[in-house]
Amino acid sequence: MFTFKHVIFVASVCMVSMGSALLAETPNRGKPVDEATIAPWDISILPDGTGLPKGSGTPAQGAPIFAEKCSGCHGENGKGGEANALISDRELIGISAAQKTIKNFWPYSTTVFDFIRRAMPFQMPHSLTDDEVYALTAYILAGNKLIGPDDAMDAQTLPKVKMPYRDNFILRFPDRI
Ligand code: HEC
């Protein structure tokens, strides 16, 4: 007699064989990506500087690069233009995004490097060398009087620059910093 138990048994056999068939037949979209292909996209830098590349740059080296590749949008000396001011003494009053600047809001100096390297110049991201990004970062930090005019930025010095607003953030996962 074909009992309820038989039904369950037959159903489970069917499901197991269907399952292995599904595992064997993937949608076959894409192909495995190797480390070398991932590397140019794996560029996140952590607040403590983890991920910063070799190289260095000073404010003086950054100035001409800024004038050539950045001031068209961010204004002469980074004072603001079509795009945000990058060098500014504006106070942060309220929470409007328009008020926020690197100096009055960004908690980590390393983010300046990360942002420029991944996203700027706006029309040609990923076109700067690491030395150029260090130099531009140094130029912006020096313009904001967060480092001295002759301080070189590199993987050791940049994470040590403490941003003025840093302690005003409430960290949800402090152990991850
Ligand atoms: C074609 C215009 C353009 C050029 C050229 C350009 N930027 Fe930008 N930049 C922008 C825009 C637009 C934003 C805002 C982007 C956003 O919020 O996603 C921005 C944002 C930034 C920010 C973040 C500012 C903030 O307060 O949020 C930094 C830092 C920056 N740019 C640096 C640079 C540097 C350094 C260069 C030169 C290598 C450069 N930019 C060249 C248009 C430009």
C-alpha cells in the first residue's frame, strides 16, 4: 500500500536529486575574478591608515597639481567654486550638508586621501598617482592649518593628523576603529 510515509520518502528523494542538479547547474554568469583584477578596486583606507600605499607628498608639491587639476571646480586655492570649498574656516552651525567642510566635519584625515584617490578629479577618477594624492592631501590639510606648510604626508604621518571635529562623533562600534 502506498502510505503517507512512502509519499514523504519519495518527495525527499526528489528534493535531494533536484538539489544536487541545481548545485551542478549554476546560472553560468560571469567568471571567477583573480586577485590582480580585484586589487585596483580594493583601495579602501581605514581611519588608522590601514591600506595607505607607499609614496609621499608635501603641500608645495600639491599646490601646482591643485591649480592644474582641481581649482577649475573647487576654486582658486580651494576656496570654493562650482564644487565645495576644500580649504575653509567656516564654522559648523546646524546640520545642513552645505555647512560641512573637510576641516569642520570630516573625522579622519585618511578619508581625504581615500576620497581624492577614488573619486577625483571628478571627470577623471583614478588618474592620479599615489604621490600626487599624498601631495594634494598635504596641500588641503596645510591650507586648513591642520599640518605645517612643510609637513610631508605619507603612510606614517597622515593617520597621525587629528581632525578638529573627530571627538564629536559617537562611535557605534568603537572597537572596530
Ligand atoms: C569637474 C569638477 C571637479 C574637479 C576638476 C575636481 N572636483 Fe573634487 N569635487 C567635485 C564635486 C562635484 C564634488 C562633490 C562630489 C560628491 O559629493 O559626490 C567634489 C568633492 C571633492 C571632495 C570632497 C569635499 C567635501 O567636502 O565633501 C574633495 C576632497 C575633492 N573633491 C578633491 C578634489 C581634488 C583634490 C581635485 C583635483 C585633483 C578635484 N577635487 C577636482 C568636482 C570636481
